[in-house]
Amino acid sequence: MRLFYALILSAGLAVTAPVFASGPEDNYLDLTPYITRVDKDRGTERQAGGLRAAYGWGWKGPWYSEVQVFGAILETDDFDDTLLLEDQTDYYMSGVGLDFVYNFGDRDGYTPYLLAGFGGVYDDVVPDSEDTTSAFINVAAGITTQEISRRGIRLRAEVRYFRDYFMDDMNDWQFGFGISIPLRCPPPPVVAMAPPPEERGPVNVNLQDSDGDGVFDRDDRCPDTLPGAQVDSEGCVIANQTITLENIHFEFNSDTLTPAARNSLQRVVSALRNQPGSQVEIAGHTDSLGNDNYNLKLSRERANSVRSYLVSQGISGSRITAHGYGEQQPVASNATESGRAQNRRVELRFR
């Protein structure tokens, strides 16, 4: 009886004791009221209530140890007078034990566990001559929840098999539901104050835009953009746009590039090298003078001539196609010399 009252007192102190901040704890106190399905050979009512307090601590990975103290009152109003208990009275049990717990998790969230342990139990019965201190073993399966309060309190539920070596051995089943209170948490991380920044002189900021595409060189991932090309925030050419190449001329009635045209195409080579993911089409066009079929053939040959030159300068042929459109896609009137000059052109079409 003294042990049972001490258990009640320790439970009250634990509830009123200050609790540290929430977080994964090393030590904890569990208070678990339970209902027992009593072995019929005890000669008591089959249902009984009890209370268990357990002090637990972690020692290696998922392994924890718990020291438990428990007590229960077994009603004997309907006792069997053929058994050892001769007078109608209450039957008290109290005990202390050591359990080993394996957690299937880190106790931060819902964590199932298995438990096994042993200890000693005092059975206070009538007549007093039969009072006995016996050994016991117990195993349990249960679960602890995630934190349910800012103070880190969790809920705990379990089913426990309890074998008491009293008389001819007693086998009870206990169903518990209680709370788990953390007693120690890791200290909060120390916030290190960063040293003040060093005093430095004026910082040179690169605000140049060498290729004139609207993106500063320091941010330009695709330099040497061709004039007139639309680019994204990193300076790379946006797909589905057409750029007319300047100063791309051929020998008269021929697909042979002039030396000046080869020099102009060097800028196209640089642009394509710095746009490694782009796919392009070389589109050749003529004015309306001459035979339609001849113009179509000439525009195709000139487009292929530009493509061949770009490939010879190291641009992958898989990135470039060539098509001739003859006089089919004019951009100006063929009625004037200036209009016809505009229609005789080579375009770079980004896909």
C-alpha cells in the first residue's frame, strides 16, 4: 500500500513540475492509467483499474530503457470462496520493474514501439499471511503520438501482457492510455553573430552590354547575339523568330559567297556557338526577275552554300537546315530596284 500511495504522489508531482521546451527528448516521464483483464484464478472481478508511471531515457539509436512503478486495486466483492482469498475485501498490487523499448521511429511523429521487461510485484491479499512479493515479466506493443502541445506532451497507448508469479502464476492483460512528458530537450542552437563586413573601396560594377541585346555582360549567358534578335533575361535568343543576315552577297548568277559575305558570316558563327541549344533554318530568297523555277533553284543553292560555310566553321550540321523559297516570300515591291534588293536576302530562322 505504501508503494501505491507513493506512485499517486509521484504522478501528481510530475503533472505540476515545469516542463522544458518541446523537441526530441532524451528523458521523459509517462503517466498511464490502465484497465486490466484479470486472470480468473485471482478470485477477483475480471476488470480492474491501475496507474503506471515510467521514467524513460534513450541510450542507443531507437533503444530506450524505462523504470516503471505501478499499482492497481482489484475488487473482490464477487470472490470465489473456494480460492485462497477468504474474506471479501480489496486486493492491492504494486510493483517496480525495468523495461527495454525499441521504437520504430525517432519519436518526432507517430512512433510504434515494442517493449519487454521484468521486475517485482507485491500482492497485498487477505489473509495477510498470504501477502507475497513475486517476480513478474511483461511485454507490450504500443504507439506514441506526435506532440500535442507547445510543451512537447505526447499521448501514449499500449497493450501489455503481464505474467505475475503469484500462487500458480497469474496472466493479466492491461490496456493503457496516457501521456508522455519530456523532461530534457537539446539546448536551442546558439545563434552566431556574423562579423561586420569589411570596409572596401568602391566596387566596379560591369554594366556593359557588348552585343547590344539589352542584357548586361555580367548576366549574359549567350553573348555575341546577332543584331535585332529578341532574347530572354539571360541573353539567349528566343525561338520562333527570323533575322535577316546583313551583307550576305554571292557572285553574279551563282551560289558562291563573296569574301565580304564570308567575313559577315563570322559573326553568325560566333552567335551560334554561344547559342548551343538553338536549331536554325537558313532561308534563301530572290527577287521576281527571271524564271520562277530558276529562282527557286538558285535560292536553294545559296541557302545550302551558307549552311555549308557555317558547318565548315565548326557549327554542328544537325542544328542547321537550308531551304530555298525563290521569289515566293517578298518583303518589298519587286517593281523597284530598292525593293528587289531587299527581296534578294538570306534569313536565319530560329526554331
